[in-house]
Amino acid sequence: MKRLLLLLPLVLGGCVGLFGTDRPLLPPAEIHRDTLWQGRILIDGTVKVFKGATLTILPGTEIAFVRRDLDRDGLGDSTLVVEGALHALGTRLQPILFRSASADPRPGDWLELRVDFSRDVHLRYCQIRDSAYTLHAHFTRGLVEDCTIAHNIDGCRLGQATFTIRNCLIEKNQGKGINFRNSEVEVTGNIIRNNGSGIFLFETDRTPSIHGNNIYGNRENFRLGDFFTGDVRLSGNWWGTADPEGVAATIYDRRRDPSIGEVFLEPASAWLPQSGPREALGISEAWRFATGGYVDASPAVSGDLLYLASWDGRIVALDAKGAQRWSKDLGEVVDAAPALSGDTLYCQSWGRQLYALNRHDGALQWRFGYGPSPADDHRQGAPLPVADLLLLPAWNGTLFALEAASGEVRWQYRGRSPLRAVPVFDGDRLYLSGGDGTFSALALDGTLLWSVLLEAPLLAPAALTPAGPVVVTRSGTLVAFDRSGVERWRKELGEPCYYGAPVYSGGDLFLGTAGGTLWKFDAASGATIWSLDTGASIYATPLLIDGRIFIGDNSGSLLVVGADSGDLLATFRAEGEIQGTPALFGKRIVVGSRDHNLYALDLIEIPLETQP
């Protein structure tokens, strides 16, 4: 259990002392002197920072607000009120978190961070969620940068205030993302998405500066208040589409309500880089492990061991320092990723053999073989453990369902050859990509539920989204289906796609192509959010971790890209193509290359203060 810390001021010779307590911070709590907070602060009621005092919140601090609605207005009462100065400066690795203390948080659990008549408010790398009004400020000057403001009722309310809001992610707020009236605001470099209204301009006697933002996917991206009769001119923002009519449809102004003003736009034509919370990375090599062949297969990780397959036919187990624990020679090329289930490691070789090995020592438990076919060449699909089965996609077009414990065939489905991709399972059914372009859904007993024939071969597995699977053809057509096989949308990329699969995360799809483009799409509609020209063909499937995309290309580069921003954050260069998906091994990224090496890489965070 985390300790509750309240750090109260003790002024001795101009220094601030730190005191810890096991009691929560309860009202009435008044702060009249400079105060530091760190650790976990619990607020139940109202805490007020009086004029003349500065509240400094240290990186990594968590401020939790008790959900209590004594006035029965449907909103939580707990509030932090600031009339003095507020410095809440977190870092990307140690953000400051403002949130509900409830185990089942919801928007409106606590009221707001209320700031009145303050001339010194600075929030950096703060995550603010579960509130009613988030930052509610009047007659205040402040800077909000690199913050994530999400899952509130409103993202902010500003009145007669002067604020700069830059490089923030403002999303999934029920009402307004940014809401202001009669304020001098500069809003730049932000990602504002999936709110009720992205920006709500209630009224103003000043010209707002809103530029360089990516504002998309909101119910209205920009809305004028019901009594706002003036006109507003906005330039240099991206509104989710390059189509002028599509942009105009996201704006609520005179075109929807003749009694209010009009918004005149000069929109950007594409996604604007360097938006959202800023980050910078370096990469250093921790160790490498040399093999005797290409390393195309993605490594498998379980606990403190990593399992690596390569074209030299060996499976090796490595520890966190890159030392070999055991090795098993399968006698044939392995270019499909090994699969783990319990204490067993499953590997398929070019000898058309499936091996079940003890993951602790490599001892053979059983093996299964199948016959040759004209499609016996690079590349194979990985096996997939599901419940007590091991699903094996074969070059000859057969999907074998084997007893995971013994290798006995429980059933087999004759698909279209070759099968070069691992099947995917959504908890109810299997989706199978066929080398002739057939995409099929099967019950877990092997019964065919539906099948469609697409125009080009399918070499990569489907991505699973809440609405159904999404698959990409070799010719570069991305097709989304519902679970019954009805096509929902399709998108022509104009670039070939080989073995790299689309990956779903948080409503978005990410895909690298042999044309050298890394794409981000809206999973519900297929709309392009951003694309990045990497300069080299991509055959690999991306890995998403902590808001970052890790993907290799055929120049030998491992790219680290911001999943929100689309910015290239760091690059590591090997001497051969990188065609497998990287993996997370402890805190390190591991990736194989066709230079016959597996690399273990450390990510080095560069603090914002040292960025140019």
C-alpha cells in the first residue's frame, strides 16, 4: 500500500522543510507559506493556496481527490483552489497525476483545479483526469505544456485570463476540450481529439491565436457560443481532412446557426508534426548476440528468458545479459516466430516440422510433420496456442489444430495455399489469411463461418478491432470487415504490402508498407490520420509500447516514432534488413537483423529542458 504523504512548510533560514504523515489531507486545509508536495496526496474537500504562497508539486506526485457530492449537484466537491502560485512540473517519465481517488473513476468525480487572480501558474507533464472542469481559471496568467487532459467533463474553462496552451494532448473529454471567453490565449502544437467540442469560443473581445494544432475527431472541432456574433479567422491547423467541405463540416458557426458568427479557415492540408507532448530519445546498444543466419523471426519472451530463431536452424534461449542458456539445432531454416504456452515453446521449420520444446532446457517433447507442396519457400506463419490447441498454418494451405500437449491432430481445415501468416483469434473465432487472397473466419472446432476472396494474396495476419478484423493485401488494399464478414470500409494505399501486418491500438491502426510509408489510420473509418515517409521498404509489423512505435525497415534501421505525433524520435542502425517485429525484454527493446545479430537496446530519455 502506498504511503500517504503531505509535505507541509517549515521555514527555517529561508528553507522549506518536508514532513510526512499517514493521515490524508483533510479540509479545512489552508496553505499560507511556500509548500512542496510529493508522493501521494489525498484531498477530501477543499485545499486553498493563499496569495503570497507557492505550491510546488514535484515530478511523480499523485494528487487523488475523494469523490464526495455533499451538495447533490451530481459533481464531486473536492477542489484545489490556488490564489498564489502553482508550479507543477513533471517529466515524461515522472508525470504529475491529478485524478479521482475512486476505484471506478468517472468524469466529474472531483470538481476542478480552480485558479483565481494568480500571475504564476505553470503545468508541465501533468495528467489530469476524472474532473468536472479541470483547469478553471479567471484573471490568471499561466502556461500549460506537454500535459494530457483526458476523461473529464470539460478540459478547461478560462475567463478573463492569459494562457498559453502548447504541446498538450486533449482528448476524450465529454464536453469541451478547451473552453474560453474574453481571454488572451495562444493554443499551439496541441492534439485535440475525440472531445464533445474540440475548442469552444464562448465569447471574446480579443483575437485568439490558434495555430499549428491537429484538431480532429471531435463532435465539433471548433464551436462558437450561442451568442457569439463576431467572425473568427483561423489558419495553420489540421482539421482531420484535406477536403475543404469536410473541414467546414467540423465547424459550428453561422452555417449551422444563422444567429452567430462565422469561422473563416485557412487549414493545413495534412497532419502537422511536432504536436502533442514533446519527447526526445537516444538509443544505445546494450549487447548483441551473433547467430549463423538471418534473424527474420520475432523473438519470444517469457519472464527472464528470450527465445530466438534464425536461418541457421537453431533455437536459443538467452538471459537478460545476452548469455546463452541453451541451444537446439532443428536442422532447417526458421523464419517464423516461436510461440510460448506455459512451459512449452513451439517452433516451425522449413523442414515442414513443428517442434514442441521444453522452454527451460530445450528438450524435445513432441514434433509433428506435414507433406511437401509447390509453395514450400520463404516465409512461414507462426504457430498460435489457443486453449488446449496449437494452430499450425502450413505452406500447403492446411490449418492444423493439434493437441498442445501431444501433437495429435484434432482437426484440420483445408484452406488456399500457401498459408504464410499466423491465424488470429478474437476469443470466439479464428481469422485466416490465405496466400491466394482468401480471408476466412473459422469456429474453434474448424467449422468455416464465412470466407471472402480479395484481389491479391494475403501474406500478413489481420488486426483485431472491436468492430471486426482488418486485413491488408499484397497490392496494398486495407479492408475492414465486421465479424459476420460484411465489408465495412476499404482503403487503397497505392503501395505494396508484404509481411507487415496492421496493428490496432486505442481506436487507431498502424501499418508499414513496402513502399516505405508508416501509416496511422482511424480504425472506425479508415481515414488517414498521418503518414511518415521512412525512406526504405518495410516488411515488418510494428510494436507499440507506451505511446511509441518501434518498426524496422530494409535499410537496417529501427525507427522509434511517436504514436500520437507521428514524429521520428530515434533511430538505430544495423548492418542488415530488419524484417521481424521487435520485442520488449525487461526494459530493453530487442530486435533481429539480416546481419545475423540480435540486438538489445536501451532507450535514453532526453529531458525537455535540454531539447532545442
